Amino acid sequence: MALPEPSPDASASSSRLLDHIAKEIERAGGWLPFDRYMALALYTPGLGYYSGGARKFGAAGDFVTAPELSPLFAQCLAAQVTQIMAASAPRLLEAGAGSGILAAELLAELERLGALPERYDILELSGELRARQQETIRARVPHLAPRVAWLDALPDSFSGALVANELLDALPVRLVAWREDGVFERGVRRDDNGGFAWEERPATGALLAVSQGLTFVRPPYVSEIALAARAWVAEWGRILQKGALLLIDYGFPQREVYHPQRAEGTLMCHYRHHAHGDPFWLPGLNDLTAHVDFTAMAEAGHEAGLDVLGYTSQAQFLLNCGLAPLLEAQQADGARYAALASGAQKLISPAEMGELFKVLALGKGIDEALLGFARGDRMHSL
């Protein structure tokens, strides 16, 4: 597949990042675990995918997320957030806010519902994205901008609702190769042409333990293990006092993630609406992601003291949260209704985002059933 050529400035930025990663490999003795390579490719200040200046979201970027597809996504999500805040505290935290569209539309809908949070915190490590989020919120809901604050790190404690839409898939993953002669970690070395290449070394420590726990995986097999995502979810067991986390991402229960047909893993690169499988091609210009193991996320939360409150497809979640009546309310405006219906179709169609994307709710001190999981809860599949 032929990929679009980057601009000269983009190519130069990628070359600088390649040199930066190469020096880190040299300092590390010639080999880096893949999660470190992925972290550098995504988050190196000024050069990484999420910390450089390239546009990532929307038609002009590399991919389109649910909030960009339709305002109905935020309107449905607002219904669930309202219930969680009413049962805990009037605070909302969004982790990884992308372009800021979800924040702006959530705030607008929560205002319409009479359920505005006292504070809307955004955890965003990218300075470039933080600036774009601020611009979006000021443009769309300027009167609500004073309620929004940006965080540099997770809070020490929190009560309320947390939303993480397409965050977990971008957290760095370790790569594991199950071979007939053992379990190996796949890492990165320099190649003879000045680029990068794979090199496998025996897996050790927590990575080996988790790998050996996946007893149904049969070699030869290569896949990802998201130790960073597990740790991130577990940290909320300490932070969350009362409330719930809504984790929205693409992925599967564990046995589907490690299905025999996925023997080469789920690691994927996204570049200007093209998907490809080479994480070494133009580092810094590609998003790197992996499917979420929702069983592992639920287990990490449960072991850290969180309750598993629900798990279902994005389609079922949105329908439970009132997608159909929200859409029907726009029928009088033919042009707007047609555009909203098209977006809704992409959000819920099994051939689009409806089935691939899932919603997992973890919480503490929430006794009532969450409306987003009233029908079609799949907790039994985790």
C-alpha cells in the first residue's frame, strides 16, 4: 500500500526523532523494550506524535474519533455522566481530551440538562493538544471555559465521573513472542541501514508472569501486553473515593484479543487515514495503538478495589443512553436530521464503530445500576 508522502518539514521532524531514539537505544546498550520505543515515538517533547504540532484528529488528521463524528456521542455520554455525578460528586475529569470537541459538547449538553459539574478537569500531557483544547472550548462554549482546568498528573484523590475515550489504546505496550522454546520480549535495535529492527530477548519479571498466565496462547504467537494500562487503571483504585470511570475504546475480552487468528497481534499505525503495520516508518508522524484487553482492565480495577459496574458495546451503551430519542427530536430539521442520522449510523453500526468499540465502567460507592448498561451488559464475557 502506498502511503501519502509527508511534507519536508514533517520528514525533518521524523528524522530528528529517529536520531533521538537511536541515541537512547545506544545508551541502553543496543536494545529497547517496545513500550519505551512507543513512548518516545508518541510523547517525546516537540517531536513525538502527540507532542508535536501535526493535526491528529478529524478529516485533516490521521483518524476520526466518535466526538468528531457526531454531537450525539457527547449528548448520550452526558446522560450517563449526569447519573454518576448525582450519585457521587459534581466533578468531571476527562483523560486525554483530543481536540477538545468532546469536552465542549459534554459541557453544552450538561448545561442543557441542568447538570453542569462544578469543575471539568482535563488531564492532557501534550502542550500542543492542550492549546487546541483551550481554543475549541473558548470557541464553542466560552461562558463555560472558566469551569475547565488542565492537570499535569493524576489527582491525589477524586470523586465524580471520569471519561477516557480512546486513551487506553495509546498507552505504551510491551510486545511478547511465544515461541516453542519459551516466552520472549520483542524489542527494538538499530539496523544496518540506520533505521530500526526487531530483536527478541527472554521475557522476565511481571511481563513473563502475565504471559505465562495466558495459558490458552499457543506458539508461535506475537501480541501485546498492556502493563502500563493495567497500572493506570489500578491507580484509580487508590485515587477514586466515590464515582465511576467510563473507559471507551476498541478492543475485546481477553480470549478474543488473543484469538488464534490474531497470531501477529493488534499493533497498528495510523497515518492520514491509512492504517499500516510498520511502527518504524516515519516515527513521530504515526499514531501507534493496540486493541484493549478489557478483561485485563476489569481485573486490574477489581484487584485495586474498584467495582465492575458494566461492560457493553458502544452501540448498546449509546442506545441505552437515549440515542434514538435524541435523534428523533431533530426530525423537523431535514438537513440536520440527515447529517445526524449518518453520524449515528457510524457510531452504532457493527460494520463501523458500534461493535468494535466497547465501554467498561469501574467505580466505587455507586449502588444504583448505570443506565448505559441497562440492556445488553456483557460482564459475563470478561
